[in-house]
Amino acid sequence: MYLPPVNLLFEDSRPGRRCFRTTGADRTAATAGLPSSALRDTPPALPELGELDLLRHFTRLSQKNFGISVNFYPLGSCTMKYNPVVHEAIAAREEWSGLHPLQDEDTAQGALALMHDLARDLGELTGLPAVTLHPAAGAHGELTALMVLRAWLDQRGEHQRRKIMVPDSAHGTNPASCTLSGFSVVTVKSDDRGLCDLEDLAKHLGDDTAGLMITNPNTLGLFEDNIVEICKMVHDAGGKVYMDGANFNAIMGVARPGDFGIDMMHLNLHKTMSTPHGGGGPGSGPVCVTEELRTFLPAPQIVEEEGLYRLQTPEHSIGRMRAFHGNFLVLVRAYCYVRRLGAKGARRVAENAVLNANYLRVLVDKYWRVPYNRVCMHEFVARPTKAMRDAGIHTLDIAKRLIDCGYHPPTVYFPLVVHEAIMAEPTETESKETLDAFAETMIMIAEEAAAGDEKLHEAPVTMPVTRVDEARAVRDPQLCYRCGD
Amino acid sequence: MPYIQNSDADRAAMLERIGLSSLQELFASIPEDVQLKELPAIADGLSESELQAHLAELGADNQPATGSCFLGGGFYDHTWPAIVDHLMQRSEFLTAYTPYQPECSQGTLQWIFEFQSMIAELTGCEVANASMYDGSSAAAEAVLMSMTQTRRKRVVISEGVHPETIETIRTYMHHMEAEIVIAPLDGGLTAWEGLINQDTASVLVQQPNFLGGVEELESLAAEAHAAGALAISSVYPVSMGLLKSPGAMGFDIVVGEGQSLGVPLGYGGPGFGFFAASSKAVRKLPGRLVGQSVDTKGRRAYTLAFQTREQHIRREKATSNICTNNSLIALRGCIHMAALGPEGLEEVAAVSRQRMLALVEALEQSGVPRAFPEAPFFNECAFRMENEDAVQQLKDSMLEQGLHGVLPLSRWFDNMDGIFTLACTEKVRPEDIHLLASLAASCQTQVPA
């Protein structure tokens, strides 16, 4: 399908064109009593378009995107599973979407009950019973948990504990969250099995240790099988263990982080609990902690007393991380998902996610280099072979070639511990046929790559644009239409 | 099995291909003693129709406003055109990830560029980012950025900034050796006298403030700059249809909550935060930025820009830890702003304020005066009754009539007994204004002075 360039809204703007009117406006009457120094002469120069042109504009833009509903999207660590359409229909209903955040608790009992029960179920699934639904996304959850850790340390007077261990395979948000919460980062090496190196960890632990941030399964798609010992080591050193729950899809219903010795973790509801990613959000990053740490959680908690739900601030709460009660309509969708799955369904998610990842791995591992080629969890990391690299082909070329084949590429160049990484996470909602077809494409591209096929350097050629010059966007920044004119 | 397509036969064939004999063997790397022996204790799964019925039952315990919603306090019950909801269900927008692969994400990238452009125009700033979680966390990030830029550790915040925003800033700054100075409200507007000095990193003001007051901004920006501090404003975007933008008055950073731009109330989220600043600050901005560039054939194309500020590249040295933002909701704002255009935004602002003027007049006739008569207001205003009981009585009697409203300020402020706010949007029905006024009149007479 030919997708022509779409003008910017501002370029298609014509004076006087309108899509939406509000009747009864009278500027003179409306500005009565306002100091003239506070008033603007003309309203902001937003674009002016009619309704049909506006509809076409955004519909045409949408056609220039890949999305789960159209394309297989095996983006590692992002859990691009099917986003059930019934949840969208439910979340749009007035009884959920029409609630004002400051209306009285007794007029929002359904909403509070939903949040209460969702928190309870997330606590049960993680084995960490104290849950806050407040954080807006995964990184926001990390920051929340680190502030909880800090409050716990401060209460104990352990102000010297300011170092957080972070494995070198961690997501970038982990070290960034440490800095934002005033901790310093100590990087822990991975061992030759792709796991956290216990000797290196032991070397760094001490009186200044605040804790460890670990992703499990890690970003190589491998379960940290020493996790119980790792938690014990950190606890013995006087710290707490935080788990990045980005990869919780692999173990949901199979094992619980609380049982490993994890003290705190976040969940990405926009990953594990199937809420849509929306082109980069909104997410929701609930934090689940042990009972000991409940008192530090951010405001508000939802408590039930005699069948009535209300919002309550924990005694030693770190405070607020944002306004109001969290990304509530995301919570509604996640609640729907948990209710649909039930306990059995939750386990089936993990089983099928891990099955799909391993199936895809064995279909391609003869053609690609898979550095840790053993039974993996929900994702695995591959990389180009030496022959491909010798032929001048890089991971970026593979990713772009996949786009030409109608697939969203896996995560590339991450984790950093694997050079030229290609991290694939198929998720449980994909069928065997989809995986077979994708594997065939990966094998075809492997052959092209080994032959140094120019196609790979030119790709993509089927999209509205070819490769985009990212350096120029920095060298000659244009960040809005006629900025500063 | 909900949403899983493979059959038992598929699973058997796949296991065989892997070389395993059971699903259980997939989890062999998890120590056996920490594997669950039983299923987690959560309720059994529901079918789709059972789910619908369950949520309908649960939802019946909620009372969204059936009449007009006079509640404000940061979220406002504005209307939006059907085109917004319609386009939101385009699954290519809904189910896409962050646009890290620009060639198959030009749709998302172009609308973000358009969103940034419109937010910059609205706020009077040179650049805007792709969105933040919400208005409060955006304000917190703005304050942090001002400290980085000025290398100073003292911030002066108006008491009229949303109390939950101030709480958020306090949480974000708790571990820092930084000083937060609150500039008090006096007669409903901020009194800054003597608080801004040479150690000040920034001043933060909210326009209109939490009590509805329209603050004097121009002199504040000048005073901040004279001290070498940055001026930060949080704005209610609809008010920009009539009020001068902070950017035009010299503010360095303008943030805000975008919910009033076509986003449902949603019990407080997700809305979207916006973050705009001067272009010289671009390398210090938190969050994603989209820039215009070209493809290998020289055609216009969009891509994420300045990614070296961000956590996935810079890790512990990033300007912020933000990754996922509130993109899809910002798209609502983008479509809504384009549907309104300049006149449409002015109309919404004007009608909202006209309703508020009518409400002020009606309440004054009912014996309920403005609490701070000297402070100009926009679409939200503080009123005074004899005592808290009268306020509660008004609130209850409104609810009986299906009207939401009345935020008692004693919840957040000392010495504000009997004072509450009401807000109006263009959705408020004139007949509900009269109903509210008559309810207020009867509450006033029933409560002994």
C-alpha cells in the first residue's frame, strides 16, 4: 500500500476552518474582572482544520505505525502481548472513566474495591503482600521503591548505606533511578553463564550497601538460579533486594519473588498485565513489598473496614510520587485481565510465554549465534554470526530488514553485555504458525546476511521512509514547527 | 484459556521440537523449593461475558456525576469531540511501543512532533517534550532541572500550587540537601516578598492557583531572573485560551496537567503531564523528544532526538529516569487541540469562565460570598460559608441532586474553615448553577451562625 507523506497539521491549517465549536462564548463578558495585563491578544496559534481532514490526517498517520494488532512484535523485555479489546470497552464506560479524583470515597466504592482487590491479587502473585498502585510506570515504581528503601534505612539510622549494586545486564532505568533517589551505583559483573557473578557481588557488599537491584529473569532471558543465595548475601550485608519485574511474565503463577527473598519489586502492568503500550505509555508500575516495608509506601493505600473502602496514608509514608491515585484506567484494564486469567490462567501465561520463546530459539539457533543457548525463560538473546559480521552486516541491518518483512524487530543492542544483541520475546499470545513464519524469515535473513546482501544495508525500502538520520536531528535540531519564529 | 491461541497438540509439537517432555521442564532453572506447589490464591478465571457482568456490578457502586460536575482541584470535566475517542481506538496507535524504530513508527513520531509544537505554542515556550506522567511529577522534574541548571539548592514554591504537587516535589527532593521555601497565600494570591534571593534556584507558581486565583506572573519572572533564578509555572492549559502564556512573560519552564485537553476524568489518571522550556535548556530536559530530520533519500522524517540525555543510553548519568510516559493520552490532547483550533480553545476558556461568573453572581445572591474578593479568578473560585457544617451540608445536598462539587480547603490548609472551591467548565448546565445557588441558600439559612 502506498502511504504518501502526510503534511503537518500546521501546513494544512487554513484560517477559519473548524472541527469543534462551543456555543455561547462572549470574550468581552468572559474577561470581565480579569486584569488586562493577564490577558492575551489572540489565542494560541493552534492549527485550523475541518473534521474530515483532521480524521484523515490521524488515520493516515496511524497507518504508518506497526502495532500488535497488525504485526508480530517480539520486542524483548517489552512483553508486547495481545491487548484484549474487551478491556478497552470496559475502561471507557462512564462508571469508571467519569469519576472525579476528588469526589468522596463513598461515591467511588466500586473503584476503591477494584483497586483493593487488584493490589491483593498482585500481592498474592508476587508473594509480596504490601502493594501500592500509585506509580505511573516501571521507572516510577523503581524510584518509589528506592525511596522506600531510603526511608527504611533512615529510620534505622543507617545513613552510611548509600550504594546500590546493579548487574551490568540491567535496564538503564535501574541506575538512573538510583541516581535520582540519591544512591550511588556499583556495577556487578555477569559470569560466563550470563548470570550475576556472586564473587563480584560479594566483593562489593559491605557496611555501605543499601541494596541490590536485580532483574529476574534477567535481560538475557535467564533465571538467576542463585537468587535465594544472592538475597541472603545482601540481607547478611544489611541491605534489601529490589527486583525489576519487567520480566515477570516468565514466572507468573510458577514462582513468587517474595519466596526467593526479594523485599521489593515493581510490576509493569503494561507488560505482564496486557494493558496497551500506547506508543510509549501510559503505563502503570505498582510496587509490591514485604509487610515490614508497608508503612513506608507512598500515599494512598486502599483499606477496607466493615465493607467500606477508603484511602489511607501509611504511617511512615515517603509521601506522594504524583497526584491522585495512580493511572486508574490502566488499573481497570489490569484488573479485568487478572479476573479473566484466574490462578490457572496466570500460570498458563508463563508456561506458554516460556514455551514460545524456547520454540523460537531452537528454530533459529543453528543460523544465529545464541550466546547462552540453553533453556531460556520468556526471551532469548541472539547476535549475528562471525560470517555475517565479516560480510559487513550489523544488528541494525537485521532489524531494518525485518521491518521490510512486516515484523517489528526484536530489541536491539540491549542488553549491553552481548555485543550486537538481538533480544526476542514472542509472548504467550502468539500462535505456533506465527513463530514458524518468523523463524523462516530470520533464517532467510541469516542467509542474506552471511552473503553480505546489499538489501540489508538499504532496508527498509517498503516503509514510508528509509533510514532516518538520527544524528542530524541533534546537529540541526528542529523540535517543533517553526520553533521560535 | 484466555488469549492463548496454541492448542495442546501445538504445545506437544513445540515441546518435542525443543527436546523436552513437559512444560514443567521449562522451569528447571528455578530452584524447586521456591516453585509454587499450588496455584496462587486468586479467584478462578471468568469468561468475557462473566467479566462484563462482574465489572458492571462493581461499577454500580460508583457515582459519576449525573448532573454538572463542579469539582476542580486539578482535574476538570470538559467535553471533547467524538473524533478523539474514535481515533484513540486506532490499534496502530494503541498497541505500538515507544518509537525506537523510526521507519515503522512515523505515525507516532509525527503526532508527537505536532504535540510538541502545539504545547510550545500554548505555553509560549520554544520546545516541549513528548509528555510526562502527570502535572505533579512534571513540576517535580522542573524543579530538579532548575537545581541542575543553576547549581543552587533553594526553591521557592507558591502555597497556591496544587497541594499534591507540593507533596510530590517534597518526596522527589527529600533526600537532597535542598531547601523548599513556601511563599504563603495572602488574600488568595501568593505573597513572594523577601523570599527570592541569590541562592534561589527557581520559583514555582501555578496559574490559576489551587484556589482559582489568577496570579501576577510578569513581575515574578523579572524578579526571579534578577536573582539569577529560573521562573517555573504550572498552567491549566484551557486557561491559555484567554490568559497570557507564562512563556510570553519570560518564564523558563512551563509544565502542567493536560487532562483538561480531551481526557476523561478517570478517577485521576491517566492524564498526561507536559513540559516546555527554552531551547537553550534542551540538553537538560527530562523525557523523550522527537525531532525532524531526513531519510537517506532526503525526505522529511521524524525520529527520537537527543537520546543521549536518556536512561537507556546514559544510565546513571541521565537527566531523568523516565522511560514510559503517558504517550497515548498525550495523543488525545494532540487531537483535541487540533479539533479546537485557536478559536475553539478560546471558546472553551470563555464559556467556562462565563459559567463561573454566573455561579459567583448566583451564589452571592444566595448569601455565599467569594472568600477572597480581591483575587481575580478564572473558572474556579473559593467561597466562604459560616462553618464546615454548612459546607458539608451543601456538598451532601448537591450530591442528592446528582451534582458533584465543593472541595473544602480545610483538608489542605490551616485557617480555611468554611472555605471551599467550585469550578465550572463549558459542560456545566446553567440550570444546575441555579439549582446549586438555591441549595446554598437553604444551607446558609439552616445553619445557626
